[in-house]
Amino acid sequence: MAEQQTTTKTTCPYCGVGCGVLATPLETGTVQIEGDAEHPANLGRLCSKGSALGDTLDLGNRLLHPKVDGKRVSWEQAITSVARGFSEIIAKHGPESVAFYVSGQVLTEDYYTANKLMKGFIGGANIDTNSRLCMSSAVAAYKRAFGSDTVPCSYEDIELADLVVLTGSNLAWCHPVIYQRLKQAKEDRPEMKVVVIDPRKTATCDIADLHLPVRPGSDATLFNGLLHYLKKEDYLDLEFLEAHTEGFASATSVAKASAGSIPQVAAVTELQEQDIVKFYQLFASTEKVVTVYSQGINQSTTGTDKCNSIINCHLATGRIGQPGMGPFSFTGQPNAMGGREVGGLSNQLAAHMEITNPEHHDRVARFWKADNLATENGAKAIDMFEQIASGKIKAIWIMATNPVVSLPDADKVKDALKKCELVVVSECEENTDTTALADILLPAAAWGEKDGVVTNSERRISRQRSFLPLPGEAKPDWWIITQLARKMGFETAFPFEKSADVFREHAQLSAFENNGVRDFNIAGLADISDEGYDNLIPIQWPVINKADKGTARLFSDKQFFTPSGKARMISVEPKLPYHQVSDEYPLVLNTGRIRDQWHTMTRTGRAVRLNAHIPEPMVQVHPLDAANFHLVDGSLAEIKSRWGEMIVRVVVTDEQRPGSIFVPIHWSDQYASMARVDALVAAVYDPISGQPESKHTPVSIRAY
Ligand code: SF4
């Protein structure tokens, strides 16, 4: 039997649950993976993807050396080429002519360094992240309601609730460990109720007391109807409303006008009246309610409004800031939250500050000693690639993401990158649909090789620790960005020698002239030593003082981050999705994740056991639609939209809603041609958040 080596505590690199992992490299060359029983997110559990991490660490298809125009070069030559390319374009066309497109996969230290270079020293704000596709509507809604991007709850609240409403969330497949915790809690307390609101009958419905197969896109009407019901039936917390909220009269009056009676709600949502009443009564009569929402709510042209319609119902009943209560958005990626903390979105500055807020701007500029700090918001993800297509942006650095597969209107993204003057890609993988279009390739460290922190959906900062050597010439992202910054002439602002240096500066910026006011505050970690950083145990922000153990939930003091200190109820006028079905495109295409794959499969695709779950691109179709469109289970079908087309295997299932089909997001042209579903998805987005409508594209389907 192989002798065991050292065990490292680290964090899973996949979903926003952020599970603790124990990784033990064995003498056989494999790595033993177990759940960390001491990590508060998972308490030892792992899902199929996390358990298979050890199967994904081989070096097949790893990018191991820097390359310029396909030829191997030294790091010095590669960084010089990137610096020269960016500097020349900036000198000619200004800082808005270059962009960084980053990822919820990179660590907070990577995000911080990239954000500092682009906004602070290049002087533009064209840095955005694939997290834009994941949670930006939730961010915008929290800011509107609370004056801050603050997730109020903890995972523990889900277990403490008497009613858990899951809306736009297939928790069982997309956040499996929290599903396991919820399932266990329901088994322990059978009186606990679970309501699932989802057009599809997903695996999550296995534990649902009530499933509402809502018409795609009509969620805001359902929650406006609930708000009206709570008022009409006298379930409001008047004391809380009076003392701690503003906007109630307008929000409820708009809710009444737009949603009205139960029959009106039923007509719009296409739900049974008795099911709506059952849901409303359950919500109204249960004190401890948590509403979990995710991409089914966020990925919409009205995603921000939908999130606010949910938050409104919690504010109207005062159900926030207490154990077992609150509106709880779940992030898709392991570090979508960390990106929010350091300004990874093009409309943010670091430490939850805003570019266009003069006080914030002044504070960050002084802290960074940056004379050139961007003064205007940059392009959000979809616009960024539009601007590449139009020639406004001439150079882009893509880090740890595969937009040719994952962005809506993906063929247009591909064409835009083909035309772009300079495409730099830092990646672990050598061959992806995006690296194929790169002028310069930079080999990045992968999970298990890099060091830093990530923040999960409950605001818990956890360490990702290295337990494997860096292969070839691969380097951590923060290191690569630092070298570029120095080469571009910003040596003194980028003194970082290790990830702890970056984290310390990030925490010090959070503490700088903060006085405990801002929501994101890790002042208590500002003086963290290298040893303290190495040994950092998972902790939920805010962490105001050195001795703090973190903050499980916010707003228990009923004080919000708005100027008045009151939460804002937002008047939401529901709108249906931007594109509606037609004779030519009669079905709604819904996209999402499957249980055993992650994003574009560059990592999970290596694990044989994960590929066994659903082995090829597929479309789920209701039997009525299968009959209408002459589709046979197991045969191939061609799906077309106004933007693109694909070929997939047909799965006929009554778990699908009639009129709506579901295709997973994972497969790429690396698997087969015409396998990218995002080639079909319209690049329309929420005007407030910039999040695209990935759940509602009109399509046609025919047997292939
Ligand atoms: Fe990883 Fe998410 Fe699974 Fe946890 S639930 S093991 S974080 S993929």
C-alpha cells in the first residue's frame, strides 16, 4: 500500500458552495480527495464533481510554456510582447481600447491585481468577468435594496428555516452539497416545507412539498402577487416596515396594479390557482422563511427586478437578519463573490466601492497612489465583446475562461476575437475554443498548484492552498499580472512577491478610512502575517476587528447601508423576456448546468466517471413537443435560433415543460462541431445589471 504524504486543507474549485477539501498526494502520483469535516460549508460532504477532483489533475492538454504566435518563448519575451502590444495600443487609442476579461475561477488575489492594473494604472475600466453571467443581477438588486452588495444569510439559515423557497435554482445539481444539507434538515424536521419554483421538474423537486412549474420569465408577477397578498391578507410586519424600510407604498401599489388577484397571477404565470394560494399561504403563515435564488432568476433581461420582487416580500414581513430568514442569492462560481469584493466588475472599485462615487474614487486613488484611476465605468461582458467586434477595443487579455463557448451569441464572439488586433489568453489548458484564437498564450497555475482565497455564497473566505508543484513554466495569475504591470512601468505599485502580499493589501484597502461603515470590511485581517494567511480558517466577512470570528448574518440590527439606514422596497413592473416565440421559432430554449460537469468541461471532462452521467450534448423535450416536431428519444435533432444552430441528442421527458426545451451549457467544439449551445443564445441583457438572458431564446427544432 502506498505511503500517504501530507494532507492539505483547500477549497473546491467548482461551484459557489465553496466546500472544504482535504487533498493528499500519494506516492503513486495520484491525489486522494476527501471532504473537510471542519469546513463549515460542507462539514465533510462533497458532491460528485468535488469527489472526482483527483481524476482531473493530470497534465494532458496542459499549457506548460508561454507562446507567441504559436512559438515557445521565455516568460521575459512573452511579458515584453504583451506589454509592448498593450502600451502601443493605449498610446494610440487610449485606455478604453484595451480590456481584461477575467473569471469567477481566479482567486481573489488574481482579481485584485488585475483590477488594480486596469483601473488604477492603465486608467480604463474595461475589466469584466464571466461572473457577469452568473450573479450581477443579484448584486444590482442588493445594492438597490440595501445600499450595498450584501448577502444577508448563512447556509445555516437554510437548515433553520421552516419554509425554504427555491426559485430559479436546481440546487440538487448546481449546489449539491447545500441540497444535501437541506435534505438532511428536512428529514430531521419533517414539518419543514420546501417549495420549488421552476419551469422544469428538476432533481430538486424530489424534496419539494410543492412544485410550481412557472411560465418562463414570469417570476416577478408571482412575487408581486405574493407582496399584494401579504398586504391584502394582513401579514405585514408594520413595525419593521415603518421603522426600517422606505418605498413600501409605491412597491405594493405597483404590485397590486401589475399582479392583482390570484386569477390574474395564474393567467400570467400559467400556474394553477390553488397552487398559487398554497404557496402564498405557506409564505404568509411561516415566520422562518429563506428564499434561495440563482441563475433562473438572475439570467434575465429583468433579472434585477426579479431579485427585488423577492427581496420586497422579505422586507414586507421583516424576515431578514434573523436566524432562518432572508433572501439568499447563490453564486454559480467558486469566487464570484471574491471578484465582487475587489472590483472584478467593470462598474466597481475594490472593497465594494464605486468608480463614479467621488469619495470612493478619491479614497482608492490615494490608497493606490494612482493618478490615473479610471473615472467612468467600463464595458460589461456583452458590450466588451461588441466593442471588440466594432473595433473600439483592440486588445484583450482573457484569463481562465472560455468565452467562445460560454458567452451568448458565441459565434459573434469568435468572429470578434478573430478580428481583434491582440488577443492574450492566460490558461491552464493548451487547446480550447478560445486559446485557438490567441496571439499570446500564458501558462497559468491550476487548482492544486496555486495559493490564495475564494469567497463562497455565504460570504465565507476560504483558502485555496497548493499541494502540487507548478508544472513546466506555469505561474499564478497574480504573478503574471504583476510582471506585466512592472514591464509597463508601474513597478512601485506592484511590489507583490507572494499571494499573501496581495491579500494583505486588499484587506488594508478595505480598512483604509473605513471606520466600520462599508458593508465589505475585512479590516480585522489588514495586518495578517504570512503565517496567519497560511493558517487562515474559513471566515465570513465582515471581519471588523482582529479578534472577530466573522459575521454569520447581516442586518440583525435592522440597519442598512442606504443614506437613511432604511432598506428600500423597489417598485417592480414585471416584463416578459425580451424575445418571444414565433411561428418560425416556436419553442423557448433554456440553458443550464448538469450535475457532473463544470462550465466548458476543460477539467471535469477529464474524469471518466463524470462523463458517464450524461455523455454527450442533449436536449430535453416534453413528449407533446416531441410528437409535434417528430422527434424520437435517442435520435439527433437540429436546433436553430436567429443567432446560431447546433446538433444534439434528444431526450424525451415529462420533466420538461411543454413549449420549452433544455440544453446544458458544457459542450464545445473540442467535443464536436455544432455542440456550443451559446451560439444560439441571444446576447440581450438586463439594462441594470448587464446579465444576459440565457434562459429564454426562441428556437426551432427538427429531427436531424
Ligand atoms: Fe465542489 Fe460545489 Fe460540489 Fe461542493 S457542492 S464539492 S463546492 S462542486
